[in-house]
Amino acid sequence: MSATVATMTESEMAALRARFPQVLSVDLRRIWLQRAIVAGVVGYLAFCCWVFEITFERLFGGLGKMWIVLRSMLVWKDMASWDYLGILQGLAETLGMAFLGTLVASLFAVVIGFAAARNVMPNRILHHLLRRFLDLLRGVDTLIWALVFVRAVGLGPLAGVLSIMVSDTGTLSKLYSEAVENVDRRPIEGVRSTGAGRLKTYRFGYLPQVLPVFLSTSLYWFESNTRSATILGIVGAGGIGMQLSERMKVQYWDQACFIILLILVTVGLIDTASKWIRMNIIGTRTL
């Protein structure tokens, strides 16, 4: 093929380029754009390393101290004197925060998600305002909401529940609205043809299609919020995070390791239970 192309005349090459422009033409603008993007990424990476003072000595010089911490985590001492009751109580508070916050957010998201769907809300202005409101709720991290509610309602799990509820309401509402927008129109038209009103259309036309997606999404976020609630405890929202923070401050690394393992086991059990619920109750149906 290369020998044949090499022996072609200029007119034959021009005809070949005209016949296959996408194959033989060279888009110089796209090539320079790709090179500019690569150069920009590399330059910004170098800039970040310079600003953050990321050096080889800083990265690998602290491995000795890290090894001391890891070794302290692996050597468990005086296990009989550990406050197991306080640790389990903190774990229960964390699960309660994640469950209650996710449940309330899911209930709010069902209503807001339908209202935020384009095929349900015909008014473009209201639809736009509602979507921007959801962006505000989910755009602020759960940890920031926790700091706000700790200031408002005081220390304890209530601040964690409220922060998870507000943040998840924005996220779940957006996900629910996208599921509503992707429903099959044929069952909805069939329900409307029977003379059903708007509420019955939502109940028998929309809800059976989107309910499996709603439940599956909420189960996933409950698992995710279990990990998030651990971080919330560090800023004063209670739970297992506060137990972990207290032990890390006094350098009880063995107890901190035990708490971390307990969190990992709990998250694994929740993931297994969620999977069982999705497979046996919800099914594998997705939109």
C-alpha cells in the first residue's frame, strides 16, 4: 500500500483526498489543540507541585514516621481496658445518622425529583429555578453543612442527620428527576387513556417504572453516608468518628486501628445487605 501511494501523481493524490477527506486530510487545528491541552495539563501539574512544595524529600522522608504509626496500629495493648461500649454506641449513632438522614432525604427527593423533571414540570422558569436550588444543596459538601448545623443545633448526632439530609436531598432529587425524565411514555399514555387524573397517572404510570431505581439509589447512598457520617463525627456530629478522633489525638493507634476495621466490616455488611435487597426485592431492573 505504501509503495502504491508513493508512486501516485499529485492529481491522483488530490482525487484520493477529495474522495476520503476524513481519512487522508490532516486537521492541524485539532493537532495543535491536543498539544496545547497536554502542555497545559503538564504545566499546571508542575505549577501545583511548585506551589504545594511537593518534593521527593517531603514525599519519602516521612515514611519513617508513618512506619511508626503503622507499627503502633498493629500492636494491640491492654485490650481488656478498651471502652467497647462507647465504641459500639458511636457506631450505632453513625448508622442511625446515615439511615435517618438518607430516609428523610429520599422522601423529600421523591416529591422534588418529580417536580424537577422536565417532562413533569412544563414551566421552564420554575424548572430552571428548582434545578439551581438543587445545585446549591448538593454543591455544598456534607462536611460544610455539618459545621453549619453544629453551630445551629449544637454538638451531637442531630447535626449529622441534618447535614446528610440537606446534602442528599439535592443529590437524590437530581438523580430521581433524571430517572423520571427517562421513563417509557407508552404505559403513561395507557393510564391516561383510561381517564385517570394527574395523581393516578403519577401513581400507576410513572412510579412503577422509577421506584426500583429510587430504592436502589437510596440504598447506595445509605452505604455511602455510613462512611460520610464517620467524617462528620470528627467535626462534632458524634458517632464513631468522634471516637476515632479522640483516640487519634491521644495517639492510641491500636484502638484507632480497631475502630477503622470495625467501620470497614460495617460498610461491607451494609453493602452485602443492600445487594441482597436489590436482587431479591427490587430486582435488577434499571432504566
